[in-house]
Amino acid sequence: MTELLIKKIYNWVDERYQVTDLTGFFTKKTVPVHKHFVWYYLGGITLFLFIVQVATGILLLFYYKPTAAEAYESVKFITTKVEFGWLVRSVHSWSANLMVFSAFVHLFSTFFLKAYRPPRELTWVTGSGLLFIVMGLGFTGYLLPWNELSFFATKVGTQMAGAVPVAGEYLRTILRGGDEISDATITRFFALHVMVLPIAAVSLLGLHLIMVQFQGMSEPLSSAKDPVKKTMKFFPNFLLRDLVVWLLILAGLMVLSIMFPWELGKKADPFAPTPFGIKPEWYFLWMFQTLKYIPAKIFMFDGEVLGILGFGAAGVGLVLLPFIDIWARREKRNPVFSILGVFTIIYMLFMTYLAYFGPQK
Amino acid sequence: MEQTKITRREFLNYVLGGGILALLGSAGYPIVRYITPPKGVETQASSVVAAKVGELAPDAGKIFKFGDKPGILINSPTGELVAFNAVCTHLNCTVQYDSRAKSILCACHNGRFDLNGKVISGPPPRPLEKYDVNIRGEDVVVSKTA
Amino acid sequence: MKKVQMHKKVSISILVLLALSAPCCMAQEKDYCVECHKTLDGSAKEPVDKISHDVHSKRGLSCADCHGGDRTKEDFDEAKDPAKGFIGRPKRNEIPGFCGKCHSDPAYMRRYNPNIQTDQLAKYMESQHGKLNAQGDQKVAVCISCHDVHGIREKADPRAPIFITNAPMRCASCHADKEYMKDYSIPTDQMEEYSHGVHGEALLKKGDRGAPACHSCHGSHDAALPRAIAVGNVCAQCHSLTRDLFAKSPHKAAHDRMGIPECEACHGNHKIARTSDEMLGTGPGSVCEKCHKEGSSPYIAATSMKTSIETLKGDIKDTESMVKDAERMGIEVSETKYFLDEANNSLTKSRTYVHTFSKETVAGIAKEGIDLALKAKDKARKAIGEFNFRRKWLAAVIGIILLLAAVLYLKIRNMEKT
């Protein structure tokens, strides 16, 4: 009976807006099936977590107050007095971290499967942009509870921005809203976190999804050469599978949010000395640790500046990857890129490990 | 007879539908409770309803909870309502209103404060933190001074 | 014409004379005491070095204002002329009279500070120091022993020897010196005891200027022992509530009758140890047992009071650990902590009301505290219950989600079979 109802509504809409072309496209779309099929889920997982973030973020907006005087108290109010506030906040914090992780896994899987080769270059470019936006959302959001950890982590993070040559000081002042982390910082971080970055994310995401839908999923080089191609219909088969995965992720998220609730921490005191061993969030740690190991001076250049420039160059390299990897363009493998990818993963993991367990200077 | 037997497909669809509804319910209920403003507490964690209008007679005081610390609300002999942080600035005992001396006393070491919170005598080194008092309808609302 | 010229001449001359005399009028009148003594060495030069921060010299007074003589005279004999009132260096036990010359003269002192006390000399004469001084004792404290000489700082100056955080050291400079005090029959361990007691630690270690120094209990100029009958009054300057309770209790009459000082009998005088519940009731640290025999009704009262307090302490401790658990689980506990704080206030109050020595009173106050602690415990229990509820709720939700995922999976299988 529900099917009849759905059909009736569909016809009503179709009569007015001719959606059959679009829906026809969807029903025809297929997804290639091969041994690396499982990685196709990662993009959807990241999207799901993003939706969770937007929903919990909107709920938090109902009670959060973005000033230095009230931020911490408002978060305390949410977690202690608002019904299910503790849950909304805990989910928002956990989902943020899971989303960053998922974005990185999605990045590396598409890297190794060379999904960025033509005709999908711009999908990769928008994807890299999305990664930077997601990390920006993480960085700006982390300050908002205005607790000790977030205050000092932001202090360290914005300090690094100052190391950019020429524009560094100005950039740091723009980020901080002044010379120091203050009330001015929290309001602009709030603006970035709640408006600027989400709008940018949604725009790029829209493009990214349209491109994926239009061009279909990329096939890995190994199966692209197979004469016999197994496929699966996108709607409803792949989509339903996607939903199963999303449900499992949701279950995991709930377990983490309830069994390991996110701490409130201590309210930030701008006049207190920096606590020993302060670190940024885990997804920035590999960069943070790298900068620690660069010597203070390399020839006549400031070590930190070189490090920042290095990261900048890596970022540019990441975005332009489809245009750099000319072998992939010719549907050929190049071991250099594979080794580079593996090395990057090991490097990031190792640096992160050292940041937590190495000598705490 | 085949038509009355539910096919596996239809059965699955029913269970699926039921499951989706259950999930939506268990997500929707917390959301609805969340956006309902909590009763009895100020959305500001830094203000509190200390008493009802008329509850305190002139020349009397009352200890109330402010956050996780005690506060003291005093109806002065002239009928003016004042409120302070009730934690003595000497060694953190809770102060009280002394209606005989018309001042605030800390019984631990005889520290005394006037009705502006300033130290009159005894060991306290600093005045008591003063709070703002406002009447809102039936409520006497005490809040941190901006 | 002539008259105008004459006027002009006179006025010009006057102006010239004034101009010529200006330098010598403008210049500071020389203080020849200082001028001469600053060229000397050692103890003769010391006064000059010190008067720069002296409270007297800041008000325009100088050597001759105390020692007599004429400061405007450069010549030694003229400056130190006894006819001009030159006293020179007074003998040690003449010093109180020397300072008292001005300081006990209200009319004189009013010119400088209308509110300064002028009874120091009179008080000193009544003090232990003053009495010995009058007998000719050369070692006993005089004004300069505490106030220093030539470089006298105001009482409110933290560098002054009499500034409250410095004062105990000043008294101890004689009173803790065994060699110096060997001719006197009083102990020399007061500073040692005091610095290890609560008052000494508060003043000397924590810098709490509300804590008493030696003169707070013994007096400064009128320093003497308070005598047993006055000890209670002395302590009551700060501990008035406790003293009032004691005064209303049967202990006061008993102490007065036996001539035992009130507070000191149990708490000591200089080494006042941090009070502990061990002092109450019976047991190794008990002070009650010092006088009261086992089985006597005071003994029973002591035991009962101790029990009330121990019960309250136990309840508070239980609640505290429960609150800590709840906090760890991420539950809001500020209201619970508030009641716990109030229970701790009751504990302090019940310890204070021990001084009524009435087991009913103490039990009553302890009960208030116990009720509060139990209220807090109840809240903490609810908070932990809340956490358990959340976990159950989680299990239910996970169940729904996993069920749904499984059904979906079956649906996919079912769909793809055809």
C-alpha cells in the first residue's frame, strides 16, 4: 500500500517537473564490483558523519554562547542541565574525530586506487579542498568549549600560522582577532565554524557528489583491464548496502559517545602558564611533531618557516596530484607514487605515535 | 491460500518499516527533549533564583546555592536586597548575617563585613564578591555582576 | 623729579640686596650634625646612613631634635653645648624616658599625628620589660630593641621589625637566645613552639596577617604574661564564638576554681597544634582523659560527642567517594557537592560546639550534618543511577540499530536472489 502511495506522489511531481530523466539516470547507474569494492563505502561514511555533525551542531547552536565569558558555562549547561545535552555534545565531538579519520582513509584509498586519474581530476581537487575544510572545521570547533586544552592548543596552532613568511604575522592576527587568543578569537572562530566553513564544505561537497554521480565510480587499474565486468545497480542495491554501513557506524558512534563521554575539562585561564605537554588535536600531531624535529636554523633560514613551507608545498602537491601523476593518466602504475603513499602513511602514524609516547619535551 | 500467506519479501518490508520507525523514534525523542528548555534553571549558569519576593523579612539573611558555592541574600534593615558570595575570603568558611550587629559575620575567626561586602574587622584580607539582585515577577534573581 | 629718582634708587637697591641674599636663603639650612658625622666611620657614621628612611627625619626632625644641641653650629663644642640641651647618647635604661619625652606628650605629638597613641611609656612601665628596666636591668628590651634606632620605619612598612610578619623574629632575637636569657627564669623555646603551631605557620609560612604574633596575645608595650584568668579573653579576640560556648559550659567554673587557664589547658599556648578529632573522647590523643576518669559522666559525654562526630565524618567520606565516582562517569554533580560542602560546614560547627561539652548539643548538630550528607549521597546515587540508565538506553538503541542493519541486509539478500 505504501508503494502505491509513493507511486502516486512520484507521478504528481513528475507531471510538473519532469523528474523521470533524473530518476531514470539514477536507476541506470551502476557500481563496478571487484576485490577493492569495500573502499567505495568510505566516501559515504564521511558524508554520513558530516550529516551527523550538521544535525548535532544545529542542536548545540540552540544553547551555545560564543563569548569568552560564557562559552565554557554554556557547554557545561548543555552537558549537565539540558536533557540529552550530554549525548548531543558527546556525539558531536566523537563524530568530528571519526569524520576526520574517515576523510583521511577515503583520501588514501582513492590515492592508492588511483581514482584521481582522468576523467576524475576535479573530483580529487574538490576532495582535497574538502579535506582542508574538514581540518579547518576541526581546528575552529576545538576552541569553542573554551577549556584549558582547547585554549592552549589553539594558541600553539595559531602560533604556527605566524611562521608563514611575509604574510605570517598578518595571518596570525587575522586568525586570533588580535595579538592574543581572546574573546575576539572565539567570535571569529565561531563565525568560521558555523557559517563560512560549512557553506564552503556544502558547496564543494555538492560539486564532489554531482561529479561522482555523473561519472560513476572509478575502477582500479587492476580490474579496468578485465574483459568481463561485474556491476551492481546503484539504486537500490548499493544504496541499501551504504545504509547498512551507516547504521553500523551509527551504532559504533553511539557506543563511543555514551561509554566514553567527552570531558568538559577546566575553564581556560588566559593568564595561567601553558600546561606542560600541550598538544593540538591528534590529526595535527604529525605536523606538530615534525616541526619539533626540524633544527632551529637550516643554513640561513628559520627551521620552522621551512617546515611550514614544506607543508604548504605538500598541500599544493596533494591538490595537483592528478596533473602530476602522468603515468596514471596513461592508465599505468608507477611504483614511486605507491611508495610515496605508503611512506606518508607510515610517517604520519609514526609521528603521531612519537607525539604521544615519545620524550615529552 | 497463497494470497493470505505473507511472502518473505513483504515480511521483511514490515519489519524494516517497523525498525525504521523505532530508530526515528529513538532519535526523535531525545531531540524533542533537548530543544525543550530545561525548567527552573536559568539558561545562564551565572544567575540563580535565590528566593521568592517577600520570603525574607527586613533585617534577615538567607544562604542559597549559586553554582556550586554558597551565596548569601540579605534583606537590609532599610528593606534593600543585597547578595554576596558567602565564602569568607580568610579561610573559606560560610558567612552569616548577624542581625544584632547589622553586619555579616564569619564565625570561624570573627571576621566582619559591612552590607557593601567590605571588611570591617578581623582577619579577612579581601571584601566579599558582590552580586547583582533583580526582581523578576515573583522571583528574586541573583546574578554575577557583569 | 628728584623724588621719583630717589624711589627708583631705593627700589633697585632693595632688589639687588634681595637678589644677593637669595642664594643663602634659598639654600637648605645646613645640618651640621649630619655634615660632620657623615665624614666619620663605623658606628659614628651609621646614624647618617639610616636616617634617610627614618619616620622622624621624613617629618623634618633631625639629630638635635632628640639628642639636643644646635645643628646650625659647625663648631664641635657649640653644636654639642649642654646649655643648648645636648643630651648625647642616653644610657640604655634611660632610653624609654628619652623617647617618651616626645611620645608621651599629647600636645607635642598632635602636631605630627593627631591620632597616634601617647601611652606607650606608661604601658611600658607596667610591662615585664619596664619593671626590670626600672630596677636597672641593662639587658631587658627598650624602645630601640623592637623599633630599631635612627632608621625607624612605620608599623605598616613591611620592612619594619615590628611589621606583624617580622615581629616574632624580633621577640625571638632575645627570647630564643639561651645564652642571653640565662639570667632569667623563663623558658626560651617559645619561638620554636610557636613556629610549629597553627598560628606560627599561618603567619610565617602562609603570610596570613590575620594570625596572631607574640604581641597579639602578650601586648606590645605592656608585654607581660596574661595570667590564667585572662587567657580565655585573649583567645576570644578572634575565637569569640568558641569562647562564648566554653564560658556557658561547666568547664568555665571548674577552670576558674582550679586556676587553670581556659583554652591553654587543652590547646597549649605557643605550640597550638592543629586540632584533630583525636583530642576528643578517649584514646591516645585524648585531652579529656587527662582529667576525667573512666566511667564518670564527663567521660561518657566525651565518648558520645566523639561518636557523633565520627559518624558524621564517616557519612561524609562515603558520600565523597560516591560523588567522585559519579563525576568520573560524566554526570553533573555540582548540586550534590553543594550539599556535601554544607555537611562539611556542619562538621566544623559540631567540632566548635564540642566546647559546650554537652553531648545532646553536639549530637543535634552532627545530625544536621548527617542529614545533609545523606541528602548528598542520595543525589549521588541518583546520578550514578542516571549513568546506568544511560547505558541501558544505549543497549536498547544499539539493539534497534543492529536489528535494523540485519533486516536491511536480509532485504538486500532477498532482493538479489530474484
